[in-house]
Amino acid sequence: MTGLKWGEDNLYGCPLCRTCRFDNVCFNHSSQDVQFYVDDAQSPLFYEAANGEPHYEFPPDFINTGHLSMSPSPMDWAPKAVAGSIPEGAVFSDAPVVAYVSLNDAGFNFGHALFDFLFPVFNTLQLLDVYHPDFQLLLAKHQGKNPHLIELFIDPAEADRSMLPMISRRSILTLDSLAAQAAQAGSSGQADGGLTCFSSFVAGSGSLHTSMQRTRALPFREAAFANLGIVEDSQRSTPRITMLKKKGKRIPPTADFETLEGEAIATMSVKQQVGGSHINALPIQLEATSQTDTLLAFITLAAVEAMSRTDILIIADSPTSRWLQLEDMSQTHILVAPYSPISCLLQLEAMSRTDILITPCGGVGTVLTFLPVGATAIVMNYWHTTLQTSVQMERNYYWNLEYLDIQFFPVLAEDYELTTDRPRCEKGTDDPFLKGQKVLTV
């Protein structure tokens, strides 16, 4: 057994923030225990780092398989020490390493699935120097009330939308599916179907996202690109600006809401930054020629003056993907691509070819993680009604994105004046940082 203690006592309410690797352990499908085999039961399993106190059993709260800032927390777990050796004929997983992790209820958008699940899993393996793209993700008890959230981004029905291939080539295993595999092997007489053994078993991801120390983000980006087979074009000479369009707001799911007013807000806000009062604050309707012309003029003002040729990508909810080119602006192109059905691979490829990203805050903007080294991201904030200030939403996630230039653009209350959806998007939230507050979001 080896591991690290990555937090101080009582940090984030977790007295024992441990991440551990156990070698040659077995999962007992009857007792649901992970069995840790020891030669001598009289020898200590481990010693407390603070006072040297020996432990001959694992305490039940030895490891937290969940995320420390999610509720409920912690998700207590511990292996069971068993005297002796692994039984003959036990089924051994062919995975080089297994990560035993609880999914949480935060996986409802791209950003939370990325930073509150995939990053912690990857960082756990990376810090222990056991990461392998063929590792097996094994789900522990769900942390929260909705285990089906995994079907949105981590393990959706549409395989090309799954975010899991960023870090693993294998499909997710649950304890039930693991038991079924072992039972099948047992019924065929190949092995003892009551156990599944692992050469390397890791648990204790906690909240090792990029706001924690020793969790640089660049290795994650590099692993995602390698696993998805994305080859970056180092010879690309044409600068590209990408603008993300967000459709919808943080409103109750029962509300009837479908509007493009948020795009008008984005257009106005960035227009105020770059100047040019002659630009109309119109929603971005890419099918309409006049509004497309407006968008072209707007983007040209926002582009860096030194760029003799600006290649602009807009990811939007357009039903078509096509190139548009105006005769009087032959140097400027717009690629219109559908956002909703876009695959995980295409999203990362789009970011790999982007030099400047303009994006709303929220989950949609966290794809900036995959921008090239040295790229710039302009993230639009949201207006906090109670505090009467412009607030950044994901800054804690972006602290350790050490390879990017991230700028935050303030959004003011007057930016919402032309909208009609304010009563519905201004609402209370149970977020621990905004509890009881009302917010306006772009």
C-alpha cells in the first residue's frame, strides 16, 4: 500500500484526506468488501504520520471516495485486512489499474463533469504515478440522489458525446456489472466467481480539481488530446477567434424558456469593451444575412488589429454547418457549427485551433481548458443582484490552468435591460456560495 495525504486535518471538513494505492487486492462480491491481504496480522498496516501511532485495521472512514465539497460528504470507505494470500483461481481484472470513485450530483453540465469528476479521477492516478489510458473506472456508491446523471456527459447513450474517453479507453463498470463478469467466469469453470482481483487499486479522489495544490491542468489536457487522437497543427498561421453561444438560463426545468436574448447581452457587453456604437445589439441569428453582416463587423472590431487575416469559428445552435464569406470582407470567414449535438472530439478539436475564445461563464465555457498553450480566453461574468456586482463563476476551477491567459469581462445590471426573461433567470439557488441570493446570469 502506498499513498499521500493531500490536505491538512479538518481541511474542508475532512479530517483524513487520503489518496491510496493498494496492490493485489480482491473485491468480494458477497460481502462487498475490498480485501487487502497481509502476511502477518500482527504487523501494523500503517502508521499515523503525525504521531507514529500504529494501525492494525483500517478505520471505516479511512478514505473518502466522493468529492469533499459535495453533499453528502464524506463517502466513507475502507478496505478489509485479510490474513493470508489471494485464493487460487480468483478472477483477475486485465486493467493495469482500477480507480474506485463515487460519482456526484454535480455532473449535470460539461464543466462540473470535467472539474468535479474527470479531473479528480485523473489527478488521483497522476499524483500516484499510476495513470494509464487503459485504466478501469469502477463506480463506488453514488454521492447524492441522482445516479442517472452519469448518462448526461460521462456515459451517455451517444458514445461520441461521452467525456470519459478523455481519460480512459474502457467503459465504466458498476459493482453489479463487475459481479456479473465474475459470475460468468465462475459458471464457465474458469475461475472462482466470488472474487474479482486487481493488481493495482486506487481510491480517495476527494476534490483534487485545479483549485488544489499539486494539480496542474496541462497533463490532463495532454492526456485528453492523446486519448482522443487529436494532433495539433503547429504550422497553422491563421489566427482564429471562437465565440461560444449559450442558449438557455439557470431556471427551473419546468419553465417554458427558449430565447436568444442572452446572445444580445453578450453582443452588447463585448461591444462596450471594444467600442463601435454603430454596431446593433441584435441576437446572433446566423441564418439572416443582415444580422450575419452585423456579426461580421462586430467580430472584426473585436479582433486583434495586427491580424491581417482572422479566421472566426462560432459554435451555435444553427441547424446547418457551412462557410459564409462576404465579398467586401474576403479576408474574414465564419464557420457555423451546431453546438447541441457536437461530439466531445469536435469540441476539443475546435479549441485546439482557437487563439482567442469569447465565452459566457458556466459549464459551456469550461471547454476553454483545451485551448492551446498561450491562448486567451475572455470569460463573461454574471450580475449578482444582492451584492450589486459582477461575479466570476468558475474562477476557483481556473486557478491552476497555468498555460492560458484568462480574462474576465464584467456584466452590468443595465446589460439586462432589453431582456424579458429576467424574472425567470433571477432566482434563489442552493449553491453554497450563493445560498439565498438572487443572481442574473448571461
